[in-house]
Amino acid sequence: MGGLIINLGGGGDNKLKEKAGGNSIRRYQACNDGNCEINEDTSNNAADRLLAHRWYPGAVLRPDGRILVISGQDVDGMGTGWHGDTFEIYPRNGGLEDNLANMKMPINWNTPPTDGVDRNSRFLYPHVHLLPTGDWYLQQRNQWYVGHLEPGKSKVVKGPGPIDKRFADGGTPTTYPSDGTSFLLPLAAPYDKATVVTCGATWAYFKPGVAADPDCVMITPTDDNPVADRTKLKQLNTRIMVYCVYMLDGNLACLGGSSTGSAGYYAANAPVYQVDILDTVTMTFHGGAHATVPRLYHGVSTLVASGAIWTGGTNPQGGYMFQSDPVNSVYPAELRAEMYYPWYFDRSRPVIKSVSGNNAPHAYGSTFTVSVQVTGLNQGQEASVIMPGFSTHNQMYSQRYVRLTTQCTTPVFSATGQAVTTCTAHVPQSRNVTPPGDYLLTILDDGVPSEAVFISIGP
């Protein structure tokens, strides 16, 4: 909240006690004077470091505004310490949280699979989503469960179950390196239902020629007896390493990736350039524009306030090689960025003129008003907030789209001839729906979204 970005874990030689990447914490505070710096703690103060070295962990906002850190491995995937059986919380509050023995996962993800070649166990970058119940949806390899994660009292709430019940071992692995992405569908009042969709996975394990699985998995973990369904939705362009990023209209743009292979260096050489749009109402894909830059391993993507989606990065060869390698990977590292402009950039869009109380965070259960210039005299306006999430390795941790209960006045013409309405938007009562943090607020006028403005909710 307030422009503070936390980056934690990663690689580095854990024998270098002062600069070990694996358990270090980096802070970046936005500023207005051009002197912003990344502050990486290099002391041995245990309170300022993670309890375990975590390379490729998951990191998700908790309902209390702190960060849940889950899974990971020692030192660039080459060590023997696996942490698929633990989680931790940053910042820690002391007591039980200071001892990793109290931070056990209810299911141990460290157990290697039976295929004999998968030494990473595919528990890295697990799929993790905060549910409206306050529990967590957790997905690793090809299994899911709903868990309650608290120091000393973690437990399984629902599951575990297979991602694909047609296969005895659960089906296609979806977590790194075989490498799906997952997202929550939009949340709407009364906020008692949450559906998770996972797309993009493969049986490949660093095998560039193996085709991606076209099926997407849908599961509603808030149901009494959730079942993963792989029969209702297929990708338009089959791919792995895809980023599915919310647009301001509540639909998702799925970008980048490869039609074959897996995550990892030299493991995928078939870039997909077309943007696929998932309509979250009809649950169907349709094709969008084409990118010009391949986004393979280590590509990233995020929504910006205008409603465009920024994409950048990729280095499918080891290190940063800016020349193609015709033997292993014809695609070099990329410094070029691109912007995807959705359909609403070609429309007349509403304009947010002001937001009441926006000099402080909006409290849970409160209301605020939004003055909006609209394009007509209808009453088809609604407010939504989007947490863009945190983008790495085709995961969008903490990304969520929340439709707010909204009442708007009949638009009237202002003195300047503009049609203006005032909308009252209701902040959800529960931190589990909108965990504390910064959100993009947009007003949709008959489905056409305004440019977004930042608001804060909580703490």
C-alpha cells in the first residue's frame, strides 16, 4: 500500500551470508523526487530476512495486509533444501511465526513424483488464491486443495483432489516448469463464490517439442464438494507460459507463451503472438491482435491505469544473450516492450472526474462517491476495482477483479454540456474479498470502462 513494493527470496549463493538472495528481502518505495532506491537488507538481522532460502516461491497478499510466502527451493534450484512443506509470513509478528517448525503446510509438497526425472517436483511457483472464505486455494503439480494456513494450526479444509480425474496421477502438471497460469474469475456481491481457472500446461519437462495441453481447468473451491473440470474450456491458441491479465472491462487478455515445450532455458521455441480474449461471462475465447515480439521464458505483463496491457522481457537462453542461438534457441533476450490496447480504446469512454475520500484508504463496509462524465443519458454504470497483481513466470499473484455494488444517479447535463452522473460504490465488508492494498478503480458505462484511478482499501 502507498507505493511500497516488496521483493523477496530468489537466487544467490547461500554461503555468502551478507548477500544471499535466497532469504533476503528487498523494498522499493515509490517517490516523487527521482531518488527512489531498492533497499536490500544485507545484515544478519533475522527479523529482516526470510526464515528459509526460497528460490521460485509464491507470494500473495493476506487479509491482514501482510504477505504469505509459500514453497520454494534452496539456491537456484540446485540445492537439496526443498520448502514445499512450509510457508511464512512477512513481516512477522513474533511468537510462533519466528519458528519454521510452526509454519508447516497441511500437505507436504516435497515428495518427488514417480516419473523419475522431475527433481524439482513441480512445486515451485505454486498457484495460490485467497478465497472469500479466508481460506486458500492451493494447486501444485496436478493436485489441488483448499487449506487454512496459520502458524501452528494449518489444516486441509477441502480436498485434496486431482486437476484431471481422468488420470490416476491427476493429469497434466500445471506448475513450474510445465507451466500453466491460473486466475480467479471476477468476484461479485454477495461474494460467496469464487472460481479458479488454470490454462496452459504440458507433460514436457524441459522438452522443447512437446505440445501444450489445450484444455483449461475450472474449479469452484467455494462449493461444498469442489471438482476440477477440464471439459468446459479450451484455449484458442494452445500455449504454455501464458499471462492472462485482467482488462478494465472484466475480461482477460491472454498473451505470450509457446505452443510447445516447458518453462526453463532452451525449453520452448514456438512463440504464440496472438492475444486471446476470455469473455468471463460466456466463458469463451476469441482472437485479438498480434504482438510482434516473442514472449517466452521470463516474459512479464501487467495492466496499467489507461486500460492498456504492458508486456516486456524474455530471455529463453541462459543468461542475457542478445543474439540468436540457431542450435538451442533462435530467440534472444528482449529489451523491447509492447502495449496491447483493448477494444475500448476505439470507443468514447466515461471519465472519472473525482472520487470522494480518496486522500485516505477506504474502510471496509464504507461507501464512496464517484463523479463520472458519461457518454449518454442511460443508467448503465457500475464500479469495479482491480488489483493488477504481481507478475513473474506467468503467475499473476494477488490479481483479482471485484465488481462493487453500485448505485448511480440519472445523468444530467453540466454547465459545459457534459453528461455527468454520481455513483455511490460500496466497499466489500470482508478483507477476504479485497485484501488491504492499492486498486485500480474503473467505472463501466454500458460495459465501456473509464481510465482507472488508484484508490486504497483497508487496512
